[in-house]
Amino acid sequence: MKKILAIAAVAALTAGVSAYAANPFSDVSTSDWAYQAVSELSDQGIVEGYPDGTFKGERNITRYELAQIIARLMANEDQYNAEQRAMIDQLASEYADELNNLGVRVGNLESKVGNISWSGDAYMKWAQGYSDDAAKTVDNYKGRLRIKAHAQVNDSTYVEGLLRGNMNFKDDKNSDVYLQRLYVHHDFGNRVGVNLGKYAQSFGQTGMFFDGEIKGAEVMFNMPGMADLTVGYGRVSDLAEDVDFTYAKLAGDLVQGRVAYDVEYIKSHGNEDTNIWGAGLTLGVTDKIDVFGDYYKNTKDVMQFGKKPVAWTAGIGFGQQDMARPGSFRVSAAYVDAKFGAVTPSYTYDVSPIYGVVAGVPQVKYWSATADVTVAKNVSLHGEYAFNVKAFDVNGNRFDADIDDLATVSLNYVF
């Protein structure tokens, strides 16, 4: 591999860590495509040149030289987010022999047993929910602990499991421990991957329609420079009835990540209630401001009133919250309009009037405000507030009963 290509890949891995820096190498001009990458990594002390002040980016890089770069990344690992640290761990594992020859202690690998790595998360949460009359709120105090095991079978196959324990601090009868996910992943080259078992999946930009687990199988096709296509068949774990689904999702980004999009199709088997088309879009207006939205339509008349249910949301967000950067935050506000038959019980929100739609209310409309802030490394505070909640019958007439707002606050940890 050319040295300049390796440096560009490392720069992509560490994106967002440092600002623009001056160029220290005489053979890298400001017009070179890799100018900013080389300059930033030199400023961070990750790459070095030759004594004559040159970089020599066109020569092939050796495994020993790349191991030196990985060692410098490991020395500054606290600066990177969880995804970046995971990639550095993978590189450290691949170049372990070269790192050992350099006298580098691969500390992150010591947390692994054989080919198994461990991670997890936890939260303590206060959340409001609706009582049996679906209008007044009740307070809930909950805790959750999840432990993830990632077992690397070989270069193309791994097995992953997620053990989850729930605690209801008001009523121990509702506490439980179970295996939330268990699946095997296999890559066929660089373009095709397969998941088999019970795995995580989400549709849309906001998770309003679905964000949960599917028990089944899916195939992912990576199309560089275009989009990723996922096609699957399985059962949604949160549905009370046993219904299988076929789904397809096309997702990608444009304009150097400033525009993210997705298009989905979901069809049920065993009943005729679900034939849904949906799409989502997030547009980065600036580095800190974005607008987002999702739209889903069920082409089946679920409630038998001659109307095809629709669910949509649109909102605006500010900031970029990162668990590795104390003080980083994100706030957002959105409007939601959801009808029965166009949403599932598995949505992203911790509290949501959508629960009423899932339970049989024909339609709800409301505003939602969300905030996340990292209060310490790997510790964050999360809050949601759903307000101005309105419910409607199948003809669009508003119910007379007032519906309470919903709120939640949680303290979250990752490890």
C-alpha cells in the first residue's frame, strides 16, 4: 500500500480530533489531495517524516512503519470515540507481533480472553408512562445493565451476544434477565455480509418507526460510493403475535456525510396488515445544525375505514454529543404525527405518546424535545419531553379528554 493512502485512511479514522494544522513537509504541497490529512496527523504526532524534511508519500509503507503509527494512536486513545477506539483495537490485534517487537504493550488486548472482547452499558432512569386510562401519567424508576460479548471466530466471522438485566425499583416482580441479542455475522469478501440469529436493526433517521431486534436473517450489500442495501426476513421480537416480515433497506450518505438518507420496504406474512414504504433524510446545514425527518405509509387499510395510515416526523438538532468528550452535547426538537398501523412497538424514544397508537388509539400528534450531554468520560445525561399531546379518532376528530405530557431523565454509562 502506498504510504499516502495509508495516511489518508488513518486520517479518516481520527476525523474530528484536531483542527487544521500547518504543513511541515517540503514535498507535500497545499494543492495535494492528502494535504490536510498529512498536516493534521503530523500535528498530532502520529506521522513523522524523514530527516531531510520530506514525507515521501508515494513509496510503499511497511508493516513496521504502520505499527509505529498504530502505537502512536494507542498512546492517544482517550481522544477518540468508542467506534474509533474499537477500530484501533482491531488494528492493534492485526499488528500485535510488530507492536511487541517495538516494545509496545497492547493494553486493550489484555481485556480480552482469547478472541473474546467485552463491553457494555447501563442506565438509571426516571420515566413517565400512561396509566390504564391512557391519559394520565404514572412514574417509573428503572435500571438496566447490558453486557456484550464479541467473539472473533476468524477474519470473516464473529459471534455476538448481548445479555440484558432490567430492574424496576418500584416493583421487583417486573425485573428480569435475558439474552437480548445472539447472532453470527459472516463476511463474504469486502462487499457482502450476513447476520443470522437475533440482531439489532433500525429503520429511518429517527427510529420513530422501528428501532429494536429482529429474529431472522439478513444480507448486507456494500456498494462503495453509492449506498448499502440490506435485505432480510424475520420476526419482530416486540410484537405480541407471531408475524414474519420481509424487509429491505437502502441507506447511504452524500456530500461528505452532510446528507444521510434511507428508503425502506416492510411487508408482513401470515396477515395482511403491513405493507409499508418509508424514507428518511438528515441534512447537515452546518457542522452543528441539522434538520431531519421520517415518513412511513402503510398501503393497507388496517382499521377498515378506507384510509391508509401514515406516520411522519420532522425536526431540527444542534450539537454533536460524544461519550468520549465531556461537555459535548446535542439538543433537538421534533413534531410527530402517527397513526395506528404505521408504527411498531419498537421505537427509539424512551417515552412517547406513540405507545397510545400501538395500544389502539387511531392517531396522536405531539411535540418532542430531547437533550443529551456528556457529564464525564463515558457518562451522559439524557432527557426527553413529549408535550402538547393530542389524540384523534379515525375521522380526524380530536378526543375531548386531555392527555398528559410525558418526560424522562436518565444517567447513562458505557464501558
